[in-house]
Amino acid sequence: MDMKNWNVDKTQITAQQEALKKSMNFAYVGHGPKATGFMAKQFKRKPGLYARCVQCGYYMPLDAKGEETCLCGNLRRDEHSFKSDLPATEVEIFKGTKR
């Protein structure tokens, strides 16, 4: 049994993700840390940038406050850092703008 998200209401999170996709336009920027800043070795947490999990399709804002984990548990963000269980070059970065 996968214990990463044992207490998560996936239907609520899926609904939140669908609402986010309807309210935002996402433009692909690139893959990995370099897509967040010139020659970046780590993900820079710039406003308007979203990481997308290639496994579950979850969009996660890089600059938001609080903790967040994607549905499959591969992407995690807390107050100070962004982490991925995927190779960094497989994390897709998008620029999000309100519709």
C-alpha cells in the first residue's frame, strides 16, 4: 500500500486542479531547473511558474506558501524548497497566466 498520500481526498484535489486549469492559461517553458532561470541548478521559485508532474499531470505553483504534494507524491513543495522524486530534467515547467 502506498502511504505517501494515505489521508488525501483525491476527488477534492482533482476538482481543484480542474478549476485551476479552467482559470489559467499554461504556456510550456521547458524541463528541469534551467527552465526556471538561466543556468539554474535548483528550481527557482519565481511567481507565475508552475511545475507539472509528468506522471499524474498535477500543476504546482513554485512560489506559493505552505506545503503541497502532487497526487502521486512525486512533487513536493514546502515553505523553503521544491523537491521531486523524478529526475529534475523530467519536471515540466509552465508559465501560468489568468484567463
